Amino acid sequence: MSDDKPKGVSNMGLLLDYGPLIAFFIAFRLAGVFVGTAVFMATIVVAVVVSKVRIGRVSPMLALSAILIVGFGALTIWFHDPRFIQLKPTIIYAGLGSLLLGGALLGRPLLKYVLEAGFEGLGTRAWLVLSRNWGLFFLGMAVLNEILVRNLSFETWLAVKIWALIPLSMAFGIAHIPYMLKNGLGTEPDVPPTR
């Protein structure tokens, strides 16, 4: 049986998600916040195009990030104020957190609709728990981002975002693997045996 997913799609997804942020960090270190912001805007647009051409679709998260990065990036450059680009993570985290938590409270595991293809075997109850947990995590990240923005220099905030907050998100996801395995992750759906 052939795999529907082309090889390297998950690696490409990581590159498309984090590549623009890394390019922003490098450009910021070399040429300052406003050049870095312009590079961030350009690379996120390239990421959207590459995603559409190579993967055949643009994930909702990448599309939302692109809209906010281009919008807040333009405001950052126009007003010469880096606080606009710092606001983008707060909006994304707060929006995702509210959606996931609200859906979980209403019995709708919204995380399932985004990630189900990559996490086969999980039941509705497990998806509700994951949606609730990620919703709370994202709301916490929104608050944390605002605290960091108000208390750190732009350069320190950016370093913390890349070298601490991204690994924190990955660690939070990894911490859920035992729960997902216990609740059916990777099990085949019940299908009658073929002769």
C-alpha cells in the first residue's frame, strides 16, 4: 500500500513554519529590526507559495501567520515601531487558545480537524482533552508573551521567543505523547480482514 504523504512533507512543514522566524532572527542580527521585519514578511510569503506548490495546500496556521506577519510587519515598518511585530504572537496564541478551549467546552474537539490525519486512532474524548490542554497552553503563552514584551528589550524578547518559547511548545507537545499512545494513537481503525 502506498503512503499518501510524499516523503519529507513533515520536514518541509517544519521548515515552512519556522524558516521565516529563523530568517527574521538572522536578518535582525545583521541589519536591525526593520530589515529583519521586511525579511520576515518576504519569507512568510515564500513559505505560503512553496507550501501551495510542493504540498498542495496551505495550512490554516501558516495562512493566519502570513496574514498577521505581513499586516503587523507593514505597521512595524510604517510607524517605525517594533511593538507591532511583537503583538503578532499574542494575537495568534490568544486566538488559538480561545478557539480550542471554547470548542472543548462545547464538546467540539477543534484540534482534531487540524491534526487528525497525523494522529490516527485517537477517540473523541482524547481529542477533547488535547484541545483543552492546548487551549490553556496557548492562552498561557499569550499572557507570557505580553509579560516578556513589557519587560525585555526587543533583542532579548526575540532570543527568548526562538530559543525558549519554541522549545517550550515542542516540549509541551512531546509531554502529551504518552497520553496519546495510551488513548489509541497509531492504532488502525477497525476494518474487516481482506482475503
